[in-house]
Amino acid sequence: MIVIKGHVWSYDEKLPVPATMDVWQADSGGRYDNEAQGVSAVEQVFINRASVKCDEDGYYEFETVRPGAYERRGVRHAAHIHIRVRHSGHVDCVTQILFSDDEYFAKDPYREYSAIVELKEVERNGKKYKEGVYDFVLALDRVAPESDAA
């Protein structure tokens, strides 16, 4: 088990943002829930997906299994968690969290575009697990409303 936690901030306002995070990942074997062999899309159960709501201080925390690395089209991808952070009036942030200790981290083709997290072993309530911290910063959406002027 791993825990990922942190805060979401507004870049321009430098204030916490009570954002919503869409989270999805592969299982510990590197398989996504929609890769079931011989199972119709209607019968598939979606797992390893969640919607996480930040509190008023922009704090989020979720617990999950550590996803497995996988290979697609001859490219090895390090273990990662996909994240979409969204909040009204801000530009969505879509990225993936990579783990700096993953054996495939150094060669992952998307490493430079990803959020990098160092997992550290911690203990809470007598239970040991690995925890990573990452703060997201959202830009204000500066798209001007359409003008009626012709």
C-alpha cells in the first residue's frame, strides 16, 4: 500500500484550491481494468479509479496499491498514477505521478513531463507503508468571454 498526499494551490492567487482530482492507474501487475481478456465492456468492473475531493485548505490524500510498470508498443513505462486536477476558474492539470525509486524511472519516455514523487517509509497507527507528497499548482483560466462585437 502507498499513500499520496499534498495540496492544490492557485498560481496567481497563491491560495489553496478545493479541487477535484480524477485518479486512475494500473494494478500491481501493470494491467488496467479495461484490459480484461474475453470480457465485454458491459461486464467489466472498473477498479483502480477514483475521484478525490480536496478540502477547503486544498489538502488531498488517497491510499492505493503501488501500480506495476508495463510495456506498450515496445516501450517500457515506469509505474505511475494518472491524475487530472480540476477546479472552476482554473486550467485543468493532467499529468502522471512517477516514483523516483522505480527501476524503469530513468528510461521512462514521459519522465520530463511528469510529477516526480519520492516514496518514504512511514508509520501511522502502528502500520508501516510508503508515502509520497506532491503539491499541484493550477493556473487561472484567462480565456476572455466571447464578445458580441462584430
